[in-house]
Amino acid sequence: MFSSSTEGALSATAASAVTQTAGAKVHVVGMTDEELVRLTLGGDSRAFTTLVDRHAPACLRYATRMLGARADAEDVAQETFMRVHQSLSKYDARMPFRSWLFTILVNRCRTSLTQRLRRERRIIADDAEMMLASVQSTALATDVREDVVRALRRLPAEQREAFLLRHVEQLEYDEIARLTGARPSAVRMRVKRACDRLQELLKDGEGEAA
């Protein structure tokens, strides 16, 4: 699922774990993330393969919707797992592995967006205006419709990030605050503004033109 352009950046062990999906045995599949981390640190590459298989779809989904381009998302997802593998010894098991993983993923997406903005020399303006309307539940479904995906790309990065983490990845506000470094109140405001702006874009049909 990852592009071949960045595979060389992975360490030999991590690259083997990402590509050897067929080699993972049944005994690791039913283990918790924390158990798989311990096995990986003990040298079992099959355990890391299982971690990648378990979390890669969500990582790629988030990165694709955050960055817009599938190729960029694949690069970011692969770099995320490379960094996860390199930093695994620093993982604190008191924190859910998925939250720790998404902390790295969110930071990589931010870096990718910053680099893209620098290359293109353009600034994404923050929409500070609050709207009173709320997005209907159908627009917040996990299986986001294509028109919503297009509208998402028109949101400021912080709002898009907060919306995806809350309504697609189903993270709690406090959890989003921890992994983004923002206050819970700021996260709630970003999500609210994102929802209001999405409804405005969908109502006006602007998502189709994005």
C-alpha cells in the first residue's frame, strides 16, 4: 500500500516488517498493541508487521484526507511507521499505542503541509468567522461522502485536522488536545468552525469546485 519511492528510507528491519505481511503468524494477530510492541523490541519483526497491518489503513485514510494527494499520504504514512519503529523504545505503554502513533502521524502531516506551502508560496487563511448552523449527522459519518471530502480540502489545516480526528477517527477531545498540543477548548472551537464551514460549503455547492 506504500509507494516504492520512500521504501529505501526505512531501516532494514522496518522495511522487512512492512513488506512481509504474509510471514506474520497467527500467534501475533490476537495480541494487544502493547504486547506486539514488546515482541518487536525483542526482535520479532512479525509483531511489527502486525502493528502495521492493524493501523496502516486508518493512517492512510487520515493522511489522504488531510493532504488530499494519495501519493503524499502514502509517503507520510510510510515515514510515520519508520519513525514509530525507530522510536519504539520510547513508547510509554500507559498511553494507548494508537494515540502515540497518531501523534507522530499528525506531526508528519503538518510537516508535509508546511513543506507544500513553502514550495507553492501560498498561505492558507484561517476562517475566524463562526456560523450558527450545525452539520447534520449524515455529514459526520465515518464513510465521508465525496462532496464532503472535496469540501474538507477547502478548510484551514487546523480545522481539517481537528474535524478528521474527532469525526472520522472518533478520538475524544482531550485525546486530540494531547496529540496536537492545543487546549481542549481550542480543539472544540476548531471542530465547531470546521463543521459550520463544511455545512456552508455543502449548502452552496462549493465542495464540487474544489
